[in-house]
Amino acid sequence: MTDEELIVAFALTRLDHPGLELEEIAALLVRRLGPDRMLDMAGQNLADRGELRGSLFAAAVERVMRVVLTLRDAP
């Protein structure tokens, strides 16, 4: 899944759940995408950070948050 596809999926999830915090939306998205995508995102997070913090789920949520916050704060 590309970063652009991840942002679109995040935005659609946020539209479905407008009252949730960003991290809660990221967690919901990771659950929706399933175990294969979760493993891919955790692997991408490992490649970016050089370490795996916590569970695969937590690493996948961190990956989503890193992409969202990076693109949100881009000039």
C-alpha cells in the first residue's frame, strides 16, 4: 500500500468516525486492513526506524501515524 493509498483510506475512515482521535482512527484502519497489511506496515515502520517497538499492531499504527503526520505537516 502506497502512502497515498494509506492517506485516502485514513481519510475515509475519519469520515466514518469524525469524533475519534487520530491515533484511534489509525488503529481502526489497521484493524480494517487485516493481518497481511498490518505486517507490511509494521515492516515498513521497522525499515524506517531501524527497530521494532512493541507489537506488530502497535508498529503498524505508528506507521500510519507517521505517514499522516508527515504529509499533514509538509509545506
